[in-house]
Amino acid sequence: MIRFDQVTKKYPGTIKPALNAVDFEVKRGEFVFLVGASGSGKSSCLRLVLKEEKPSAGTVHVLGHNVSSISNRKIPYFRRNLGVVFQDFRLLPNKTVFQNVAFTLQVIGKSRGFVQEAVPDVLKMVGLENKSQRMPHELSGGEQQRVAIARAIVNKPQVLLADEPTGNLDPATSAGIMQLLERINANGTTVVMATHEAAIVDKMQRRVIELVEGAIVRDETHGGYGNTAVIPELGPRKERGADAQRARRAVEEAAREAPSTQSVVAQRRTGPVEAAASSREAPEVDDMRAPDPEGTVTNETGAVDRVNGADTGMTPADSERVVPSSSSELGEARPSSAEGESAAITPPWAVREAADDGATVADEVEEPRRTQPAQPLTQSQPIIGLPLISGPLPDDTQEHLSLAERLGLRAGKPRDEDTEQNVGPTK
Ligand SMILES: Nc1ncnc2c1ncn2[C@@H]1O[C@H](COP(=O)(O)OP(=O)(O)OP(=O)(O)O)[C@@H](O)[C@H]1O
């Protein structure tokens, strides 16, 4: 599903590589922690998976594709299969919870009916069904992160990348977020999470890949955070231990009370797929991942391929070109393309992966077909006329489409003035 072959990443103007000949493979359904000191290369790994950065040497394979061979034009379609969650949430501050989650679906042209079904479902899954009309600043940090997770998974990505998703949260809130990520993983989504949180890693006993100065020093199937001797201490060891103890207690306490405990335990015993099938929560999870008539195809091996895969989450400073979705998917409006490009392109490219985790799939990206000309969006033209979404949607379409550009969902250049669209953590 994800494979790094001798990947080296050297940023311009630096002497030491951020990643040095890194090799690893993540299989479908795995939950993997990337751990290591600050600067060890965790985020660089995630950025390479997203194709936000290019490897200086070696190859990165994601979902059966050599990411280097994916053209800029096709990156948005590629990223729709990857959900992303960040430490600082990155919500749209002037949108409700519902609108934040709906936004990415609208930008990729999902129908009104799809949005109206998918958003409440996913908000229910993250426990925010009663807060759909709240604004981000009316939520706690943990709730804001749940919104960000809902947004990342609403279109059912195959992979969820999480970069320090609990970094701004207290231990008890972090425990809840981890339970949510476990449920998402139990449902079949591969999760790769970069973290410094020793207590969480120790508690979860999942696969751990440890980086030191850009090199993998450990890859353990059921690991803990590991020997901190190889990780520079950032604070007094005693204090760190106390934090870890508190966090561990919180995780254990929350796990005892949580309804998802069964699924987690089942997963540990039987693996993610069986756990999802045997879990009491399976109906809810299966329901959320019910086949999307617009978005899935089944290949000859029986594996389900995503066509209109998930939104990427927020990928900052994305300057890649983006191509609009098909006219049939666009509902009542079409995302505009950059430089007045006059053709809509359909369907989004299909990410194909063999049942054996994609190792043998040709690195080939299906060319979208050109269909009818796209209509440029105007200020007064809503993306989709959702009755559930009241407020400023039509008037700020332009503003938020600029964010879409960053997400890799639409063509165009990022605009500096849009940085205030991100909502930071509640301190
Ligand atoms: N855009 C960049 N330009 C130059 N150097 C960079 C850039 N991004 C990262 N680096 C360097 O690459 C190395 C790895 O950084 P990276 O962000 O991947 O580490 P990390 O393990 O995620 O750190 P943290 O835990 O602090 O987020 C660091 O030395 C960092 O300074």
C-alpha cells in the first residue's frame, strides 16, 4: 500500500539528508506509528507519501503507484485516497462543523444527496452529531480534532495520515482521539501516525517504525515507544515519565469505558478485517463505508478500488495543478480550473491496487477523459446549493476555493492571504 525503496530526502540548502536510504512497507489495514525525535524525518515521510515533496533518491510507492510518475495534474485525484490530519486541526473558522466536513465533498463535486448522507454519518461516527451547527471556536480542542478527522475520512480514504494528531491535546482527550483512529483502522483504513507520545504508542502496541536522524533504527510489529536513550530528552526524564503515566492511566480508563473496546480487542486477536466483521460496531462502520455508487469499482481480484476516493484533508501550501471532477459528479456547479481552463475532466483517475498490497500493480495513472466545458465559478454561484448549509457559502466560494487549491482539489496557485482560514488548537 505504501512502500519506500531506498528513499533519501535532502532539502535544498541543507547538508544532512532528512531521510537517508529509508526502506519500509506498510500493508493494507495496518496501523503504524512513526516515532523519533524532533527532526528525525517523520513529517518528511508523510509529505513524501502525499507527494508534497519529492524524494532526492529512491522511490515512494503509494496505492500501487510510483508517486514520482504521477503528474501534477493528477495529484488531486491521487490525494483523494489519502485522508490527512494535523496537529493544529486546520478547520475553516467561519464554517460550521457540518460545513467544514461538507466542504471537501463539495469541492470534489459530490452530489447534494451524497453530502447530506455522508456528513451526518461521519459526524455520528466521531461523536459530534449534536454539534453540527457549532462554529470551530465553540468546540474544545478534542472536538476540533474530531471534526478534522471527520473531514479526512468522510470520503472513505484508503489511507489516513496523521501528523501528531494528539500533539495539542491533553492525555484524556488524546485517548479518545486514539480510540477513534483505532475504530477507523478497524474499519479497514490504513493508518500511519507520526507521534512523540510515548504513552499512546506503548498502550496501543502496534507497529512502530523509529527514525533517528533520517534512518530507520527499529521496525517492530507490536512495539512501544522504545528506548528513549536513542531519542534526545526534551525535558527532565522524571517529568516525562509522570506525563506518560498519566496518559497511560487516561488511555486505560477511557478504553475501559469505551463502547469500541470490543472492536479493539477483537482486532488485536484477529486483525483489522476480521475485527471489523466481528465487532458489535461493525454495522455502523460498514454503513459508513457502504459502496459509493459514484466512487468504487471492483477489480478482477475482488479488491475494491476507489475511483472518487477520499479528500486529502488539508495539505498546506499546495501549489500543484488541480483538475476538476466530471460534469456528472459536479452537481449544480463545477469547481473552476486555473487559468480559465475550459475543459472538465472525467472520471477522476482510478487508483488501482492489487490484492497483494499493490506490489505488482503497474505504475500507471488512468488519464481522465475530457467531457464538456467547465463553467467558471462566480462569486454568486454556490458550489452546491445545500439546504443544510446556511450562511455565507455562495459569497465566500472564491475564498474557500483558494483553500481547495491547497488541498490539491482544484487547479490554481495558493494565495498567501488565505492563511487565516486555518483554526489553531484551543489552548
Ligand atoms: N522544507 C525544509 N527545508 C529544509 N529542511 C527541512 C525542511 N523540512 C524539514 N527539514 C529538515 O529535515 C529534517 C526532518 O524534518 P521533519 O519535519 O521530517 O522531522 P520530524 O521528525 O517530523 O520533526 P518534528 O517531530 O519536530 O515534526 C529536519 O532536520 C528539518 O530541519
